[in-house]
Amino acid sequence: MDLYLDSVDFKEIEQAFRLGFLKGLTTTPTFMHRHGVTDIDGAIVKLSGMVPELQVEALGETHDEIVSEAHRLLTLPLKSQPVFKVPVSNEGVRACNTLTSEGHRVNVHLVYTLNQAYMAMAAGAAFVCPLAGRLQDQGHDAIKLIEQCVNIAARYDYPAKIMFSSVRYPEHVRQAMLAGVHVCTVPWGVLKRLCDNSLTTVGANQFFEHTRLMTTLVKEVIRAHNPVCRPTDTLTEALVKMTESRLGAVTLVDDKGSLAGVFTDGDIRRKLQEQGPKIMDETLAHTGYSANPVTVQADALLYEAVNLFNEHEIDSIIVLENNVPCGILDIQDLVKLGLLG
């Protein structure tokens, strides 16, 4: 099934055809009016250079007017010869037959019945175009009609391609494929949703997440702030450094800069509950701290850190480089990156 874009919006046309496999573009006077196009000939010329195949309206109420308009369009500086769109009617199929005999291709559209489709096929139409959405709006079984058109074209060996148009939602495209149509022309708003699926999105996000965990080093995600205290510092000093760094812990080091422990905002809350505000002037050595914090090497991969968070059920991990504290990895950093729920 060939896929066409149904539009006259130049920006979305450029975007859609970057996909690389759309076969053509269908336009309508309604689209032109809706998008405020006043120079219709200029728009047609521009579009003819943007897409592999352009289908444009040859407007007229009589055979002669339709043929004359098609001939006039051919005098424009088009990059390629268009397919002429003609509404189905006795005059329309007669004009279709004339233009086809001249070597042009015609799309007979606004088809709502099998008899109309048959007349278009018999007249030599290259495309026969029922309008699914509009038919369904009136309570008719559009899919049944389209299936009948496909069957008649195959049974009597008509060269016409059945084009599924008036697409309203992705389900229409699925129905078009199942009906066996040759072409489906789709608005960009629908076409860009054809790859959407919540399960695919979840799976892809997991792949990205796991790839990052297996390729990103801990030192690449830790914050620039590295709040450090000594055991002789007070709880107030530790709290100030936590606040400045927006981290929930400070690393404790000895006089040589080696890791001595960790003190967290949870420790502060517990000390306040136990001893009251006076504790804030006490030293960390006096109040106590964890002398055996969980650590990870700066060159470790993130998945190792995630395993430590899950194993120890903690919020912060001390990051070491050459066994010297160089930062703190906070669990919220990984949550923000989408690497932990």
C-alpha cells in the first residue's frame, strides 16, 4: 500500500517527506482555503518541486471546463506532470476519459457508491478515491464500499488504484491495509502517530535507561558541590553545607583528607528529637556519625551505584577517586535522570 500525505501546509509537507518513503501528495481547494493560500497556481508550482507526485484539482462543471483547466495547469512551470483530481459525475468521468486518452493520469474522487467507482474505473481513472471518514459521518459502512471497490478492480482487471482518503485517525490506516487498498492518503496529524504505542514507548525507554546505566560513569552525574566537614565541625556547620549544596549529606574527612564517615540530614533530625536544639552547637565527633558509609568509585558504572542504592536502601553514596572523597551521589539525581523510580 502506497502512503501519500494529504496536506497543503508547506512546513508539515517538508517534515513528512523527510521520512523518505512517501509516494506523493494530495491537495484540495478546501485545504488551500483553510491555510489562506491566495496564489493557488504559485502553491501548485512550489509543491510540484517538493514531492515525488502531486495530485491537484482540475476544477470545472463541464467536460470542456475540466479538460481546459487541466491543460491550463500544464502550462505552469511545474517540475513534474501532476495527477488531475476530478470529482465523480457524468461530466467528470467523461473528462477523465479524455485526459486519460491524452496520456494524463486522473484521480476520480468524492466517490461514495460502488456505481460511482465503477464509472471511474470504466473511464480509465488511474485512482478511484472513496472518502471513508465522510461516509462514516453519515452512518454508512465505508470499509465495505472500499473492499467492494478493491474487489471490482481486481475482478475486471481495471488498472485503477483504489485510494483510501478522508482519514481521521490511525485506525483508518489499519482498515485501509486490511481492505487491500493500493493507496492511503493521510493527514500529517494522523501519519506521525502511526508509530505510536505505549508498550513500544515503555520498552524503548527501558533500553535507553539500561544503556545509560551500562555506559555512564558515576563521576559524570555527580554534582559540582562536594560538601565536606571534619569531625570537629558542629552540626550547624554541617547543616549549612548541606543547604548550600542542596544535598542531604556531608562527607567527613580526617586531617589527611581521607574518608572518615558521613553525616546526613536524617542524622540531624534524629539528634534534634533526642536532645533538642542545643545539639546544633555540638561537634560531629561528639554527637556521632556513620564511620562506615557506603561508597562507590568515581569510575564505576551507574548500574553499580543503583545496585548499592537498592541493596542498602539509602539516599546518598560517597564517591571516591583514588580513595579520596570527590563527591556525593544522591538518589534524587538518578530519579531526575529517569534511572530510578
